[in-house]
Amino acid sequence: MQVIKEINFDEYLKLYQIAKENFKNVVFNLDTPINDKGTKFFKSSQGCSFLKGGLLGGLFRFKKGSEKIANIHQQNRILKGGYFLECFEGVLSNMYKKQGFSIVSKIKFNPLLCSKNWEQNEVLKNCPNVVFMSLYKVNNVQTFTDYKKAEKIAIESKKPS
């Protein structure tokens, strides 16, 4: 059984740098981590993640292993109050759907917000939407051009309608 422990930001950042060097897709799927107040960072034997408020973020692998890493990190962070995430629509969103998440809002693909050389990434070259997913469903999925407005839908998805 994989154990997840809370780590500090410096350890998370160190493992993020290792992941960027060893797994080329990390740079395309994650922003550079920020040490915001109240953010908790987690590590398993294969990867890391963070929890900021209800946002399940920064999930990456720093060494090869099982795809179960995502499930293990999600379960840990959900128990600690996490309930929404964001990712590119496609492989990741399909995996998260299997974990019980639903798309609650979208942002049209914007190449200006992508990492350098995004066209070389197999997923990004198809210009996928960014989707916010939540454990809570909403009545209709809205598409935005503004990140904060799309994120607000995900944050508010926890509130009863």
C-alpha cells in the first residue's frame, strides 16, 4: 500500500524539477509551483500533489510506476477537503471521470497561455479545452474565456443549488 505524507514546499519543488527533467509532459501540464499560504504538499513513492482550499492540483510523477498514483493522491486530498481540479480535456479528464469527477466549466484553448513549444506536445497540438472538474455536478457546463470565471463555477459547485 502506498503511503502519502505531507512535505514542505522546498521538497515538492525539488521533486517537480526532477519530474520536469525526466518526464517531458510535466512542463506542459503543470504551472511552476507557488508556495501560497495554506497550500499543503504531498508525496508518495512515485509522485507529488498539492491541495489549496478545495483545489486538487500539481499532481505529477517523479519516477516511473503505476497509474494508480492519481487515485491514491486524489483519495488522500479528498479526505482533506479537496473537491475540484483543472486539466486539459482528453486523456486526463477521462481518467478523472472514472474517479467520480464531472466537468463543470471549460475554457477555450488559448496558445498564449501554453508553455513554450506547446505544439510539440501530443495532447496540446490538438488544442484541447481546459476543463474544471468537480465531485459535485452542475446543471449546465459553461464555456469561458476568463480563467477566474471558469474556476468560480468549480469552487461554487460544492454549494447546494
